[in-house]
Amino acid sequence: MNDDILDPDGDALVLEPEEEIRRLRDALEAKTREAEEHRDRYLRAAAEFDNSRKRAAREREEYTRYANESLLREILPILDNFERALQAARGEPAAAAVTAGVELTQRELLRVLEKFGVTPFPSIGQPFDPERHEAIARVPAQGRPEGTVVDETARGYLLNGRVLRPAMVTVASTPDPS
């Protein structure tokens, strides 16, 4: 027997078979509990590791999707300037060639931005949404429900479905009863 029980003199005691079986069962139960504790710790550590790996992958994906956000915000005023130039030149027949070139450049810039997840969203005729719109004026508007966007000063844009820049809009209000 490898696990002999020793008496105070250091001599091996011979146990009755029932006592030996009980002692071995107790030892087995203790080892079984210890193994279950180790297994439980292992499963918890494995789950924690898996959660950390998934969280890191999500954060990496999120960072990649929105890493260019500040650069893209800086480009949006250029699109606004193209739109203003086009509005000013559309009434001039002599500026037709320049207008066509500016329109082509504007379309190309929009196409490139769309490749990176930037898309404009419509505002006129929509209910005012403080998440998507920045109200710069309220005007009395006949035939339009109160709180409806009636004009857009600057177009709003989304980046992968999230507002990159809110639209600057004019909102309908109830006419003054004068």
C-alpha cells in the first residue's frame, strides 16, 4: 500500500478492509471535488478568454469602420461648396461647361465617399429629428405640419448608418394668428 497510515512510532498500521475502503472513498471524493474545482476554473477562464477575444475583434472592427471619421468630416464642406457653386452657376448659360465639370467632380467625390460608407440622407419633407437635424430657423409654413423640415441649408450625412454630420435645416412652425 502506497498510502499507508503510520502510527506514532512511524510503523505502518494495518487497517481493516472496511476502514481502508472508507479511507480510500474519502480520498477519492476529495480528489473528485478538487478536479471539479479545477475544471470549473478552467471553463471560466476559457469563457473569459473567448469573451475577451470577441470584444477585441468587435472593437477592432468598430475602429476600422470609423477611423476616418474626422477626415471625412473635413471633406464635407468641400461638397457643400460644390453645391453652392452649382446653384450659383446653373442660371448662367455661359457657365455651362464649368457647371458640367463641377457636377462631374462632385459626383466623383460622392462616389468615393460612398465607398468609405458616407451617404447623404434626405431631410426636406421629413419630420424634424434632433439626432439627424440641426434647426437653424423656424418659419411659418402654410400647408405643412408643424415640425416638418421645409428647407435644407447643408445636407446631412451618415457614416455606416451613424450620423456623421446633421443636416442644417429650416423647420415649419404654425403661422402666427395675426
